[in-house]
Amino acid sequence: MCIRDRYQRRVHGDYYYTKGGNMPKNYVNCHKTWNAPKRPYERERLSQELKYVGLYGLKNKKEVWRVQYMLAKIRKAARELLILPENDPRRLFEGEALVNRMMRLGVLKEEEKRLDYVLGLTVPQFLERRLATKVFKARTAKSPHEARVMIYQRHIRVGKQNVNIPSFMVRVENENQVELRSESSLTGAKNGRTKKLKLKGKTKAEQKKEEVPEGDQEQIPIDSLK
């Protein structure tokens, strides 16, 4: 086999060898979800990202970059469709599907049912649709950060679905179904670990003291204390 025949060729994402060698296909299942900024020390962008993190209770700035990357892909799809003629079947089919998807997410209103309005979408519009933001706006939590913790601890459900992802995008049809789980300890249905100890009237230190037998405790002579 010559050197040229040993090289891999790539066709539609699949790898194979030109001659011989029954190599398996390489199915890549990891995709890019965010883009780091090209200018890492830009003052206006840093202050804006910090504002988003505090206002919406985000874990870090990577969550802002993830929304920006998703928004860039949506805008790119809208621009490609706007270049086509108005009677083009691809623009009619894919454009309507894209607008309907944005309306289901709640970032577009009924009177904004056009591709032109898709280009005007902003990052705060998507951050407002996050589950953590909806829990805070419903007064279930005192702050966005507390809402994030409640979702992580599985206290929140959307309809019949228990959700533990703060970045879950709430659709318009499920907006009124965000509530506490009936089995959650916050509803008073059952007591948590700390409340069970308080009802017993024992602190954690007292419980540890009871677990240690009296004979195993170290006895200090009285003379050494003088």
C-alpha cells in the first residue's frame, strides 16, 4: 500500500480508508455550544455580562456565551432565508417554522410574526424565558440565585415533569404550570433532614455525642486542669 492510499478521506462526516483496512465509522457526537469572546478584556462587554450574571442568577459567564451562540445561529438562519425570494418554497416552509418556534418560546409576540423581527432578538429576551427566572418572577424564590438552588434540589416541576436544569426554556403553553412539587419538603408534605432533627430536639453535636459510648471518651485527670 502506497503512502497516498494510507491517508483517510472524509465524506459527509464519516472517515474511511481508500484501500483495505476495515475501519469503523467515526460518529462524532459532540457539538460546539458556546463561543469565547475574541477580545477578553473589553470593558463594556465585561460589565454587561456581569450584569446578566447577577440579574438572572447565572452560574458563570459561559451561560451568557451559550445564549449568544444560540442567538447567532438563529439570526444566521433568518438572514439566509431573507436573501431568498418571497415566493421561494424553502423560505416559506423554513421561515414559518422558525417564526413559530420563536413564538412557542415566547420571545416573539403574535403581531411580530415575520422573519424581520427574528433579527431583532436580544440576549435578555432568551434569559427571561429560563426556568430560574420564571421561578423568581413567580415569587417562589426570594432571589434568582435561590431559584437556581431550588431547581437543582428538585423542588420545581413544569407540568408533570420534574426539572432540575435552571437553563430550561419555558414555553408559553407551560408558563402557568411552573410550581413546587407536591413531594417537596418546602410544601410541608414531608420533613427534610434538618427539620427531623429539630423535631427530635437534638442538634447534630448532641447526636454525635450520643453515638460515642461513654467508655470510649477520653478522661482528663482533675490535677491537670489546675
